[in-house]
Amino acid sequence: MDIALYIISGILLIIGFVGCIVPVLPGTPLALIGLLLLHFTEAIDFTTSQFVTYILLTIVAQVTDYIFPIWFTKKFGGSKWGMWGSTFGLIIGLFFGPLGIILGPIIGAFTGELLSGKESNIAIKSAIGSFIGFLTNTGLKLIVCGFFIWSYIKHLWG
């Protein structure tokens, strides 16, 4: 049974890592499940602090997935219109798969700024901020999943 759990765990960790780049897959939660499956093997017994750490890292990565595009929109000079546009773009983008999740906040921030009367160059800066927020969070999720994979390797072969 342990060998099956090791294999399933490894597969979930790989799918989770890919899910950090492919927005339709919940990358960090899948990787977390993969890592926590190891607890049910004879080789590994995670401590409470390890469980809490892994869960908190996953929660932070998931929450910032929705916050970073909006926050970076504001940091790049976006107004409330751009931030709201980014938010609505994200919500609408959810219905259009991975590309919608990426492009929705960008188009939303750009459109929001244009609707507020801003010039297109300011609207573009706001949209770039939204995109940088997306990229930043993708990097964060890759780091978290990379840490989970490192933990898997360390616990099994370390």
C-alpha cells in the first residue's frame, strides 16, 4: 500500500506543479494533497507544525492568486476603476478557462481605466500591473510547489 501512496503522491505533486502554470488546475492544493498522502505511509509521520506550515503556505498561495493582480494594478497607477475592472475581468475570465483567467484581469483593468476617462497609456500601465501581479503569484505558487516536491524527495530519499 505504501508504494501506491508514494506513486499517487508523486503524481499529484507533478500535476500540482504544472497547475501553477496552467490556471485551470488548482496547483498548490493538489501538491498539498500529494504531500500529505505521505503521512499515511509507514515512512513518514508529519508533525503538527509541518501540517500547519504546509496548509498555511497553500492558503497564502491561493488567496494571493486573487489579490496580487488587483494590488499590482493599483501599484502601477491604476485607479479604483482599474482595480474594479481587474476584479470583474478575473470573475468573467473564470468562465473562459486558463486564457480567460490570465487575460480577464488585464483586459478588465485596461477597460476600467478607459471607462474612468484615463488615457490609453495610463490604462496600459494599469493592465501591465495586473499582468505582473499574475506573474508574481505564479512564481510564488511555483516556489511553494517546489518546496513541497523538495519535502517529498527529502522525506522519501533523504
